[in-house]
Amino acid sequence: MDVKVLGAAGEVGRSGFLVGCEGTNILLDYGVMFGRRGSPPQYPLHVRPKDIDAVVVTHAHLDHSGCVPSLFVSGNTDVYATPPTLDLSELLITDMLKVEKNAHQFDMIELDNMMKNTKGIRYRQKVTKGEAAFELRESGHVIGGSTVLVESEKKRLFYTGDIKTNGSRMLREADMDIGQIDLLITESTYSQTSQKPRMQSERELVEFANEVMDRKGVLFIPSFSVERSQEIACVLQNANFKHKIIMDGMALKVNEIILRHPEYLRNPDIFRRVVNNAVSIRDHSQRRRALRQSSKGDERAEPCVVISPAGMLVGGNAVFYLQELAFDNRNGIALVSYQGEGTPGRMLLETGKVEARGREITVEAEVKQFEFSGHADRDELFAMLRKIEGDPKVLTVHGDGEDCRVFAREIHEEFGWDAHAPSANDLVQV
Ligand SMILES: [Zn+2]
């Protein structure tokens, strides 16, 4: 068995691994790395559809799924993933093609062809293709998200995709009953970071929400549509939050997809209650009205929580909500995801200001950041490694380049395994 690495360890987004199994070739993930400041998107190394027997998509995030339609420009192949991953990939890739018109080497027609060649599989359902057999395992990272086990000639590969071993309010723990492994490809996103215990983040967020409600403010939670928005709504629901929760943007379509796949949730009842109780915003007039409604007939909204994209305040309806809510110190803004360099969210945290429609706004609302990562932190990753049997070769990928290298060194020191952070085009054999 061998693996060709299609994007370097530090190039988060260009995820792609071509697994060769005695003449059968399985592609694991094929993502898009978004260009910074207007530069074009970057793809993993080119793969010809006729050279692969199947592509397996671990989860719907575009850095793992976004380039799959490119395999349908001049051919086709079978696309395996869980049903929620397929539904969400279609939604996210459609949105990407709409937002980044003409930036990509493929279009809706290739996405349609891709969807016609999809094969939904359950966790632990074994698929055999030529000399290779593979199966998906629950990853706890996002709904339908998976790790992958590939077997061939008694060699076993385990690829974590993106993993959150402890799961979340929405998702069960990752399935780590995987046995002996010869080749491990592990994500490294937070390999050098320890996170607060999730319960503590939940308590802090609920406390902040209640403080803002008590002073008759509105709490804006800019949030990624898949599936941070739903996770945050579940956290509030679970804490018996009494005030109105408004959900806006693509999160509503994601809610519909999730409701079609309740068996992938840790607790479908809580999620159904969230969707039933939330106020959905479908257009701009509803959006305006939601913030102007008041039980006392004045121009202020009643205390409520608004969950809307985008998580780093880039696009979505974030600008509208910022302009409506920034100038009143009774309001609050809760940032619940990592704020990338150069994003308005990072600027808000560092300077207390944001730019909206070319104007700089000084934000009077109280701003707080909370840790709700969908990735395993350092402790979780090492706990995961301790569950792996055998003496695997290890590739550390999907993290800051230096973090991947340090993580590989630490793995070698603690377990004695042959570990490194690969470059694009590396070929590893076991
Ligand atoms: Zn992901």
C-alpha cells in the first residue's frame, strides 16, 4: 500500500491523499484552499478520474470536498460518503460556485454529474473496490463526518479527516475502535493548543447570553452555518434559555438537511426542539422586523439571540446585524469560532472596531470570544494516538506547517513511530 500526498501538511484546504492498493486507487478527500485577498483558489495536485477507482469524502467542509466536482470535467468516478455529507457538500459547493463566480475550473454541471455518481454509505459499512476495502467511522467533527479505514493486502490505513474525539452537544464521540494500523494520517489543527473544557465554554456563553438579556440587549452570535450555528442553539436550548432565538442565513437550509438525518445526532429531540422554537429569517424585511419588534411598541427589539453567518463576520448578513447592534452597549457580540488573520472578526477582537460598507465602526456592544472548536485539541489528539495499536508510519497534516512538524517530532518521541509532516507529492509506502 502507498499514499501520495496531494497537498503539503501546512496547506490546510488542499486536502487530498491518493491511496494505491495493488493497482486499485482510492482518493481520500479533494478540497479547495481559498485564496487570500483575491488570489485564486488552490487545488490539490491534479488527479485524472480515469486513474482512480473511487473518491471517499470524509465530510462536507469545502477544504475536504470542494474540489471533487473537478473530477467530472473530463470523466467520472464513484463518490462515497455518508448521506448527510453528500447533502451538505452539494449545498456548500453550490454556494461556493455562486459566491466565487468564474473562479473555479468547474461549474454547476460538474457538480450535478458528481451528485449523480454519489453512493451514500453508513458508518462501518464495508465497501470493496478491486484490491481495496474501506469503511467510514464516526468522527464527531460535523454531522455525517467520518474518519476512513482502508485495508489492502493485510495493510491498514487510518485517516482522521477532521476529528473531534469527544464529540459535542450535537454529535456523539468519534469511533476509535480501529485496531492495528500500519499507516496513520492525522490532522494537526490544534495539536499545539489546549482548549478549555467544553462544559466551561458552554457555561460562559450561557452566562453572557443571560447578562445581555437581563440588560434588555440583543446578543448577536456570528456563526458558520454548518454546524456551529446549530451547536450554539443546542447549547442554549439545553440550558433552558428562556428568550427568543433567531436563526438566519444558510443555517436554515442546514437545519432542514440535519432533520432528514436524525440518526447522525447525539440527541435528535433537543435538535428538533431547537428548530421548532427558533424564529427563522427568510428575507430582508423579516430581518428588519425581527430587530424592530418590541412588546412595548418602541423601536427596540425585545431581548433575543441572533445566530447568523458568517463566523468571522465576512459576508453573510453579518454587516446588517453589526450596523443594527454595534452602537448600543446593552447589546453583545459572541464570537464562537477561530477568527482568521485579516478577518473583520479578528479586527473586532483586537481593536474594538470593524469596517462595514467602507466605514469604520467603533463597536459599543460588549464583545466576547468563546471556544467551541470542532477539532480535537492537543490532549484529545494524544488520547486518540494512545488508542491506536501497532507501529504505524504517521503523517501529520492539516495544521500550521510548523505545528505539523512539531507534532510529528512529539509523536516520534512518545511512541517511537516514524512520523513526519509531508510535502505535496510525497509518496509513502508501507
Ligand atoms: Zn472540517
